[in-house]
Amino acid sequence: MDSGFLIDLVLAAGVLILAWLSLVATNLFKAIVLFISLGLLVTVVWVRLGAVDVAIAEAAIGAGLTGALLLAAWRRLWSQRRPVRDASGGDDSGGDNVS
Amino acid sequence: MTQDLIYSVCGIALFGIGLYGLIIVPHILQKILAVNIMGVGVFMLLVAAGHNPGGVSDPVPHAMVLTGIVVAVAGTALALSLVCRIGELQRDGADEEAAP
Amino acid sequence: MNGLQLQTLLPWLVALPLLAAVATVLLQRLWLCRWLSVALSAAQLALALTVLLLLPEQSDSAARRYALGGWGAPLGIDLYIDGFAALLLATTAAVGFLLSIYSGAYFNEADKAARFWPLWWLLMVALNGIFLAADAFNIYVTLEILGLSAVALVALQGSLPALQAALRYLLVGLLGSLCYLLGVALLYRAYGTLDLAQLALQAQAEPLSWAALGLITVGLLLKTALLPLHFWLPPAHSSAPAPVSAALSGLVVKASFYLLARFWLETLDTAATAGGLQMLGALGAAAVLLGSLQAIRARRLKLLVAYSTVAQLGYLFLLFPLAAPLAAGPGIAGAALDAVAYFIIAHACAKAAMFLAAGNIQRAAGHDDIERLQGIARRLPLSLLAFGVAGASLIGLPPSGGFIAKWLLLDTAIDSGQWWWAAVAIGGGLLAAVYVFRVLNLAFAGSSSTADALRMRRLRLPKTLSVSAFALALMTVLLGFNALWVLDLLDIGAPLSYLAGETP
Amino acid sequence: MFHKLDGAKLPLGLRLICSAAIAALTAVLIAIVILSGPAAPGLQAEVAAQLARSGVDNPVTAVLLNFRSYDTLLEVAVLLVVAVATMPAPGRRLRPALAPTGDMVLIGLIDLVVPVVVVVGAYLLWVGAYAPGGAFQAGALLAGAGVLVSITGRFQFSFGALPARAILALGLLTFTVTAAAVALQTGVFFQYPTAAAGVLILFIEAAATISIAATLVLLYGSLVPPAREQESGP
């Protein structure tokens, strides 16, 4: 019982930290990877709460497919090595600056 | 604190973090992540409300969350497809301006 | 034979547009899609009118409820109809029918037309679904269909501003839905049911239901674009294709307003506070004034019409202070609902007509820059007439639906001793006159510049486009002549059942 | 500012005010939930009482496809909305995710994995009646297989064509027609005859699975960069 309580606390804290990190990450790729990890951690939460159906869907759709979609969009728009010609600072430079 | 209370609080906090991301974080891709995080927060509150330690859990919130997950991925896909079309139109526009 | 049952017709109001959506996905030939859609729109209109006519016979609320799957609330999902819902369903079907005819002639690119029809029908599914909804989570799903199909329809335009407006619209819509869903989650946590009628019976005035009502309100206000949350509407509504703009301004924003009215005056009325009701009214009044001022300053015609929507939506929110059960007796509350329902119908027709007319002007002139519209009335007399008639209704000139609506509103405001709302309505009408006549003045006076005239001679406007815009404008006039008939229907159908003193 | 995808950063003062407001809102909501005590008993008793009449043994599947099947029907409609919005114009094909890859090891691996994924997906669909699983999970798995197939570049999906659109609409069509057809027998939309409920639910789920998988593959395919750009890139 006590160990279960601890697991829940750690899981909840981990979920919140991952969510925060993925939103404040300055590197888009890192943000997406953190978001996918968040999805996987939430899957564990669903199992802890006895929602196995939801866990399967979360792993397959919430983390897996959403992650694939995000990565595909990222690859299409932001991962281009092509130099950005927009002098005003451009749409491509925003999140991809690894600082 | 019981198990479902931990996750209820966690869910609302996730909603708040997502709201922060949607309003404050400037990058569009992270705004889309933020909407998804808000969704996860709401789902967590729902599943926690239906959680019944020791007994049978309420399946209705589970069904609602399953529906919600599919709706969320649909919204995300539409948003990403708009983002891609916008990004490419802008890039084409920038290229045309730069060409001559 | 026990005649036609009202209940058995209700699921068809959702099933018919669903099947139409599937059919238009499957049909390859666009002319087939077009004529099938017009025919099915007519069928939908007939269905909605039948429901409207059968409704007065059903005073018992159980007879206006349909338990899908036979389970019944709280396990299953119910459909529910009353006078308010039936009027909105009929309005949607009627405006939708004319917009279908218009759209058939408007979309002449194969790709756009092929996408338009399924999305259009799914939008209809969502609208009908919302007006019939009796389940809080079901409303969430229908709101998502409504939001996503509306965004996809705006994006059909394909231009960069349209796509950007669509993306912003999408994010705002998703935020609104999630706020709403969080409110529903709190309600489920507190009361263990999703059925609106059961929630109405169980809800207490306590922090949890206040929080839920607050979240639901913010979510729906975002979707209804009430003043501080209206920033997304003008770009989205002004950059969409004309029939889409007409549907968004005329019908889609009304759906979330309808839900707001339901939650505040019926489902969670125990949690509604007098201060909250007054604040909604004050925001509405601010929207009337600021929206009108923005419309006066707009450079583009479609932007003007879109800002006018922001203003006109403001009037609807006067419902809340006027119908406040604490401040007014049931008689005044009923009168306030009559006025606002009339407003919704009149504005749906007038705004749809106005957007179609603006779309015609844009197509014929190649632009919708107001300053360059001099003398366009000579080229497009019917469209400008439609614009003028619809504008008269927005201002509230007789004989028009807008006049009746505004008159009812003034009457209610004075009866309830809240004359300041009447001042808002009159002031809003004057401001509307300024922006409507600004366009008409330019369009009817002066001669168009030669370059524009040359371009217009080459581009002939299909007759269907101007005729259907004019038909919608004509409907606003008919609404002005048949007010009693419409109001009788609204009253007999027991709008918002709490007003009739029955438990829902 | 207007033509940048990443919106402008809000001014510092506004950012602080918004952050404070969001933090306050979150704190208030958390306090309300903590103080309001335990959640009300939900609907598990009602579900358990009617489970035997639902045609399936898994309560979540019973809720999704019988008690609240109207929501699920509309959810399938949501997927169709996004499919119609993102499908390529008729005649245009979705390019494969990677340019036809010559990597024989990868192709061999995918050849091995895909049949397994398809079998597992079918199993998930079938087992949904008794245990966790069902149409959406199965659809997502099948979509994964579809994406893998498209990566090899040996098959191209042409979503503008009629057969593909038929597959996308199949789930919604089957669901709606079944819901209406059972009304002929029982008089009520979505009221499946108890004896046939299990079969009807599996039938609907199978059709929905196919449409869901196709929609998800389409969504992924519409987002991957067109192959042309990679070839001509500098």
C-alpha cells in the first residue's frame, strides 16, 4: 500500500515534469521526444488506475501515432538543412536553434 | 491523499501547464503539444473520478477518454496539416521574393 | 395507425446528414453530389418543418425525448427537443437549403467541391446534433465535429490568410472544447451523470458546480466569440469561402450560444449567480458597441460583415440579464427568450444573405475593398438589394425580422425595469446604420472606374448566386410579416422547459 | 509578425499577468477538487446491471459500442472530417514516407513485422469483446503496419481514388446503416436485438477498424515531406 502510494506520487511528479520540460524546451525535436515520453508515462498511469483499455489506446494513438505525426511535421518544416532566406528572422529559425 | 486524488490534482495541474504553454509559449508546434497536454490533464481527471480502489472501476469515463484520445489525434492531425501548408506557402513566398 | 410520431423523426435529423456526407464522399461526379445535396437539403428542411409542426402536440416532456439504443439516461444517450431547439433546427435547415443551392454554383473547382460537400454535411450533422443533445459528453463530441469541419471549410479557401485564420480558429476551438470538457469532468465527478436533465435535478450551488459552470462558460464563450474572446472570428469568417462565411456567422456561432443558454438557464441554473448573468449582459453590450465601431472602420467588405457578426452576437447575451430568474418573473423571462430566439433567426437569415452578397461582389469585382466599390450596384443590382435588405434587418428597420426582434427586446428591457439594455439596442442599431449605409452609399452612387468595369464585364456571375442571396434577404422580410406565427410556435413548444414550470 | 508560424512572444508584463492568472486558476480548481471530497459513485452499477444484454463482456466495449454508441458513431465522423480535409486531390498520390528505399535489411524486417502486426491487430479487435482491446486500438496497430508498408515504397496509397475513399467512409456508412437498420427490427436507433448484439458489434467494429486504420495512414502520409523535395534538395 505504502509503496503503491510512493509510485503514484513519483509517476504524477514525472508526468508534470515531462509536460513542463516539453513546453519550455527550446529545441523542437527535444520537445517532441519529451512529449512522446510523457505519453508513455501516462500509459503507466492508466494501468495504475485500472484503465487497461485506455492504456493500450494511449500507447498506440496518444503516444505512438501523435508522436509519429509530430515528427513527420517536424521533418517536413523544421529539420531542413536548407538555409532560411527570410531576412526578417524567418519562420524556420524559431524553435530549431539549439541553444 | 488517496490514489485518485493524486491523479485528479495531477490532471488539473497538467491542464494548467498546457494552458500556460498554449498562451505563453510562442512556437506553434509547442502550442499544439500544449493542447494535447491539456487534453491528457482532462482525461486524467475523468479516469481518476471513475477509479474505484478495490472494486470495479467505472467504465464510462474510460469510454469517454478513449473517444477523447481519438478526437485529440484528429485535431492534432488537422492542426499539423494546416501548419505544414502554411509553412510551405510562406517558404514559397520567401523564395519568390528572394529569387529576383 | 397512430400517426407520425415526433420522437421517431429525431434521430433522422442526424442520420440524414450523416448518410449524405458518406454519399458525397463516395460519389465521383460532382454534379451528382451537387444535386443530391440540394435534394437532401430539401428533405432535411421538410423533416425539420414536420418536427416543428408536430411539436405543439407534445406538451409532455417525455414525448419529446428519444432514448438512443433504448437504454435511457444515465446509461444511454438521449435526444431531446423543445420549442427553442425546434426553431433553431428549422432555421438551420432553411438557411442550409439556400446555402446548398448557392454552394452548388459557387464552387467551380473540382477539388474544392469534392471536399466541400462531405464537410458541409458533417457540419450539418454537428449543428443538428447540438440542438438535439441532452448529454454533456455527447455535446463535446458534436462540438468537435462542428469545430473541425468549420476549420476545414475555412481552409478550403487555400490562401495564406485563410489558412492562418483557420489554424487560429482551430486552436481556439480546441481550447474551448477542452475547457468545456474539464467542466463536464467536474460535473461527472460531483454528480455521476452526464444527462443534462438529471444534472439539472442534482446540481447544487456549491464550489464544484460553480467551477464547472465557469469552465463550460469560458469554453463556449470562446466558440461564440463574445467580446474579449472574439479576436479569432473576424479573420476566420472574412477569409472563408462565401457560403462557409454565411454558415459560420449565421449558424455555427449560434450553436454554442444555444448551449450557453441551456447551461445557464436550465441545466446549471442553480449554480448561476445574478452577478454572472449581469456580467454576460455587460459583455454583450460591450460587444454591440465595439463590434459595430470596428465594422465602421473596416476596409474590406467581408471584414465589415464579420465585425457586424461580433456586434450582433452581443445582443443575444442580453438574454441573460433579462431572463435572470431572480430578477424577473417567468413572464418576462419567456419574453426575453422570445426576443432572443427571434434575433437568432433574423440574424441567421440576414447575415447569411449579407455574406453571400459580399461574396458575389468579391467574385464579380475581384476584390472586396470598400473604397473601390463605387457604383457596383449598377453591375450587381440584385446582390446589392440583398445586402441592403439584410442591412435593414440588422439595423432593425421595419418591415424585417430584425425590427420585430429589436422591438421585442426593447419591450422586455423596459418591462423588466432594465432600460439601459434598451439604450444599448438602440445605440447598436444606429451604429449598424452607419456601416450599412457607408457601403450602400458608395455602391449606389458614383460610377465605377473603367478598369474595374472592364474586369467585371468579363466575369459573369451565375444567376443562382444572386438569386439565392436575395432569397435569404427576402426571408428576413417574411420574418417581419409573420412574427406572430413564429412566436406562437416558440411559445407552444415550451422553450427551455423550466420556463413552463415543468421539471425537465 | 503575422506571417510567422511561431507567433510573437508576448510582452513581459502580459506574460507575467497571464502566468499568474493561470497559476491562480489551477490552484483554485485543485483546492475545489480536494475540498469537494470523494467522487460521486459513477455508472458502474448501471453498466454491470445491463452488461449481459449488451452482447459483449468487456464493459468498456459495451459502453462504447452499445450503451453510448451514438458518441462512437460521431467519433468516427470526426475522423472522416479530418480525412476529407487532408486527403490529396483526386489523381494525386501520397508519396511514400521515405523515397523507395533500397535497404534490403529494412525491407526484410518490415516483411516480417507487418504480418505479425496485422494478426495482433485482428486479435485486438476480436478480443475487445472480452478483454481490453477494440476497434480503435486495432485500427491504430493496423495503421502502424500501413505506415511501415508505405515506408518500403513498394506500395503507394492513392487516397483521392474511389476505392480509397470508400475505405475511408466504410466505417461511418456501416455504423449509420446498422444503427438505422436495427430500428426496423426493434423500433429504436442503436437498439440491437440482444441475441444479435455481439455479432453486430463485431461487424461494426471490423468496418470501423478498417476506416480508422486507413484514416490514420492517410493522416501520416499527408504530413510526411513530399519525396521530390528530398531528391532536389541542395
